[in-house]
Amino acid sequence: EAGVTQSPTHLIKTRGQQATLRCSPISGHTSVYWYQQALGLGLQFLLWYDEGEERNRGNFPPRFSGRQFPNYSSELNVNALELEDSALYLCASSLGGTATPQETQYFGPGTRLLVL
Amino acid sequence: AQSVTQPDIHITVSEGASLELRCNYSYGATPYLFWYVQYPGQHLQLLLKYFSGDPLVKGIKGFEAEFIKSKFSFNLRKPSVQWSDTAEYFCAVNAGGFKTIFGAGTRLFVKA
């Protein structure tokens, strides 16, 4: 069974540009989560999508946004990039639905974003 | 607001020694508790989780964790570590708000 996949693996942008990161969940999973892993800060929760709807978001500015497509894949968009947005962005998926808080999240390899 | 504290940023132990990684959380009720591990060059993966029942939870690769409600702790233990346990370990908490909060992580280095 294929795991969570993310693309691209690396992304280099300059300040002010926009970045688009993509995630494909495990087949059968409807929930997708996005996290930012900056050096020394652990994983910071960004966004949670389930069944195409945004269910929750973390304490990030509105320039961090995303969406979930009908096939449950997801995109994370970061507008007006700032230097401090440089980090590893991890996507995770789970079965979704009402049992979501208890479910194991399966993580992808991440996209490393570097903002120059 | 719920939070997770992993007070040890780096830990170095010798192969065969016992290990305890600390995790404390702040939340009034009993949350869902997780330990994840990230081996070098690999994806983050689940070690174990606790929802209810026996406060001593056994996970993969010989790890276990004990939920102590009075101390708001969920420490990870292993009686005898191996060199292959070198990794970064994350404690995580979900208080039912559909948002999992991760600690900052503990980097473990096991000396051969």
C-alpha cells in the first residue's frame, strides 16, 4: 500500500513569492493534516482538512491556506513568503470522520521549503 | 490552551542502557496521547498511543509509556536501548479538539 506522498521534495523561493505544496493521502483516508517543522520548534499544526472542508487551523496568518480536492489530495499555499517560512512542511493523513482525534496520523516525507 | 513539553532537547545514552524520555502536557481532562519517532532519513511514525484503560502502554520496538494523570505526564521508556534507536522522538497530545499538539522533540543518540 502506498504511503503519504508529497511534492516537491525541495522548493526554493525568494521572499514575497508564493509556494504551493502538494500531498496525496493514503488510499481510503479522508483527513489530511499539514504541519510546519521549523528547526528546534517541533511540529506546529497548520491545517486540517476532512471530506473537502477545512476543519481546523493552527495559529498561522491567513497567507497560509490550502484546499482539499475531491480525491482527498491537498494543496498548501503560502503567499507573500517570508524568510521565517523556511522549514520542513509535513503532510499526514488519517481515516477521518468522527474518530479522527484518536486515529493514527501517517506522515509523508515532507517538502523542504527554503526562502531566500 | 493545551501544550506539550519535552524538557530534554538532546539525550545521549550508551547501548544497553535504560531510557526514559519525559513528556508533560497541560490539559484538564484526559487527552489522547501519542509518541512518534523520526529515524534519520525516514518518515515520522507512530510508536504508541494511549486513549483509556491500562495506563501502561506498550508500543513497537520494545518501547512503552506510562500515563500518570496526577503528574500530567506520559513518559516513554525502554529497558535496553540499541544503536538503531537513535532518532528524534515527539510526544503529542490531542484533547479532542481535532488538533494534535506536538512537543518540540527529543533527539536521542545511542553510543555503540
